[in-house]
Amino acid sequence: MNYDSTIEILSLIQERNLQKLPRRLRPFYERIKFKNRAILIFGPRGVGKTTFILSRIKNKSIFYLSTDNPLVSAVSLWDLGNAIFMKGYDGIAIDEVHYSKDWSIHLKALYDAFPDKIIWASDSSNLTLRHGIADLSRRFSRIEIPLMSFREYLALKEGVILPVINPLSPDRKLIKKTMDSAKILYTFQNFMEEGFRPVFLEWDYQEQTMNIIEKTLHGDIPFFVPQITNIHFRLMNAIVGYLAMSKIPTINVEGLCNEWGISKVKLYQLLHVMDATGLIRIIYHKNDTKTFSKGAKIFLADPSFYSVLGGEIGTRREAFVVAAFSNAGKKVFASKNEEAGDFLVDGAVIEVGGKNKSKKKADYVIRDNIDLPNRNIIPLWLLGFMY
């Protein structure tokens, strides 16, 4: 098969995408270092993986393609990649890789056949990459792009680049610089409503967020759940809605199984995939090694989901704390002793609450609607400055 016309069309699409690159880019991109010619990039839908890839290939001889394009999904990734390299390109960047059949086998073959070529692949789910990682782990490095931080939101929204701050050991000079540079509490409320994905720069955030939820449910999850049915889709949609509205971040497994007529094994499978695709975030007790578990707490993975769905503000606070620490690379567990606090982060007990919530015995108390830290009391917004 001659791929010349396909490559020509894809090259034109690449050029259009490069022309549309935004002027302001996520500061997180700057901390990503490529130490290998072969990279697997993953992160939730809408966090800017495509923008990151395009920003890195600009002015380079690297060919970009997305396998959700019918031109690409209908052909062999090996054959197309081979034809692209025969054109003299130094590398290939493959977006939405899970749409390509046997993608991991083809990437491995391209890697082995072209030892001097760059090969990048991206996907919305780390589950996709884990499925293929057995073949690729010795060859490909992995990079995760998380949801945006509050610091990044300020950079994109206001054009202000502020320093990274450790919220559990804050530098007062850096906090003063930050407070002098922006209306922190006001802007933080906007961030909680719309700021976790750079799509807020394009058009209606609420509509785009609903599209992301819909595409994750119906476009991504079926790749990982065999024999998925309409009942499963409706159940997962109901779980998202229930978690948004609930003051208690968990679900009743027995009740849902009875109501929807499915087994516990299938429900746990759905929860696991919803977590892996960035819809929900399951928080476990430390040392919870159960194969089938709903965890101790379940949150919507993106705190702005609560706002978009008209959900619980109190639960959104906890969801943000969990997301902020997790996205910064911290291990977060649910506290077994809720009289002491809500979470364990790197061994420290964390309590989360509003401005007037009474103290427990936590090492740190995180509160909303306060501007400055005081002893072990940390303002919620400060968690948005870890990256």
C-alpha cells in the first residue's frame, strides 16, 4: 500500500495544529525532561497532552499523528510508521494510541527496527499504557501530565509566573510575593470552578467538561471492560452523579448491585477503570491489599466536576486536597482514625474543613477562605502551588 497521500494529509493536519498552538503554555511542561528517545505520555483528557507534544515537536523533524483519525485507525501502525521514517523524519509522535490495534506490538517493532529514531506515544489513560507496558517497559520512559495546579491557572489566566511553594513548610517571603501579585482568594474560587484543564481558555468550560465525562465513559472505558452494556454505562453515569451530590464520599456496593442487577466483581471492575481513566479517585486505607475494594473514600478526580454538576462544596474541598497532593506525587491515604484527621500524606495527619471548622488532633489543618498560614493551619489555596 502506498502511504504518500495519507502522509501528505496528516502533515497538513499537523501544520494546522502547530499554527493553533496557544501563546501561553502550562508551566508544568517546562519541568518535563526527555531522557530517552522512546516516551509514553499519559494523563486525563483535556489536560494538554496534545499541546505539550506539539510544542516539543515545533521546528523539529518529528511527524505527529492521532490514531483516532480514521485515516490512521484503518491502517497498520507499523506500516504507517515505517513509511514515515522512510520519508526521512527523525521521529514520530502518536496521540490517542489506544485507538490503534495492537499498538504496543507495533511500537516495540518500530523501536527495534529504527534504533536512531524518536518515538513518542500518548493516551488519556494510564490503564492503556499499563496494558502495553510489559512489552515496552524496558524501552519506553513514562511521563504523566496531571490536572492543572492553581499556580498554572494563574500563569495561563493572568500571565503571572509565581514560585512553587511547599504548603506544609511555606516560605513567608514567597507567600507575600504571591499575595502581592494576584487576588488570590477571588481567583482561587474561579480556579475551583473552571481551572483544572486549559480548555477554559477555549470555550464554555461546563460544556467541555460534560463532553470529557461523556467521551471518557463511552469512548475510553469500553476498551478496558469486556462485554460492556448499556446498563453499565448508565450505572457509571449514576455513580458520577451520586458522588457529586453526596456529603459522604463513598458508595453502597450492596445497594448498587441489587438496584442495577450486576455482580460485585463487575462493579469493582467498573470502579477500577473509572479511576484509571480519570473520572474518579479511590482513596484507600494504608496497607489495604484487598483485590476487590471500593476503598475508604471515593471522590470525583477533577474537583471542578462538583461545580459543573452542581455538587457538594464540602466534598469538593476534600477532593481538591486529595487531587493536589496526588498530582504533586504524594501518597495519599484515608485516615483510619477520623477523630484525628481525614488523610495521611507522607505520614502526616491532615484535617480538611471550612474556615470555622473545629480542630482535631491533626498535624496540619487545611481550611478554605483564609488567606495566610498560621502555625499548623494551611489555607486551601496554597495546595495549588506545589507544581
